[in-house]
Amino acid sequence: MNHSAIKTKQRNLQFHWHCKHTWKKSGKNTFWCLLGCSIGDFGTILFFQLSSIVWPTLHIMILAIVNGIITSLILETIILFNQMGFKKAFQTAIGMSFLSMIAMEISMNTVDWLVVGSAKLIWWVIPLMLIAGFLIPWPYNYWRLKKYQLSCH
């Protein structure tokens, strides 16, 4: 077994779900991702809600997901820019949290669709969307941080 394989095996043996420090740090990472995703997602839904443009709910939600991912990548790149420069910041943002962003976006839009039945922002559904958007990817972010010591922030 080579040195890299041994280190990976050691990390796998050491992995556990009980590290308060990792939960706290991964929670912080998840929060920043949620902030970025919700800006683009909610902005898109609100645009269609306030305009007279009629689109099918699925199309609005797909566009909201794409815009949420874009705004999250922008926010995370800005946060990381001073630490590592633009190119590395963008690569880190897309590499470390892309799956998290997809899970976050799908969960937020699924809650909206299940509760409201359409792509609509209603004051009382927004907290439910944010809770789902935070809780669904958080374990993945913990796992990624604990197992690989990789995070976005």
C-alpha cells in the first residue's frame, strides 16, 4: 500500500459524527452557502411572482436553482478571494460545495412546491425553505470537512 492509501485508510478509521468543532465549522460553511443560494433562488422566484411573466412552476424552479448556485458561487468566491486569489477561490468554491449547493437548492424548492404548490414566496414558507436548505446538506458538509479536511470558508 502506498503512503496516500495508508493515510486515507487511517482517516477512514478515525471518522466519526461526534466532533462538536467540525459540526460548528460545517454549520458555518453551510450557512454561507445557504445565504448565497437563497439570494439567487428567492430573487428569481420573487421576480416571477411580482412580474406578469407567466412560466410553468418547474421552469421557474429550475431557473431559481441555477441562479441560486450562481449567486452562491459568487459569494463564496468573494469570501475566499483575499485568501487565495480569484482563480483558486472560484475553483475552491465550485469544488468544495457544488453538491451541497445542489442539495440545498433542490430541498428549498421542493419545500416550496410541496407546501405552496407553486414557485411562490409566502412569508411563512420562507423559514421552512431555509431550514430544509440548511439541514439537508449539513451532514454532507460535516462529512467532507471531517474526512478530507476540505471546506469552502
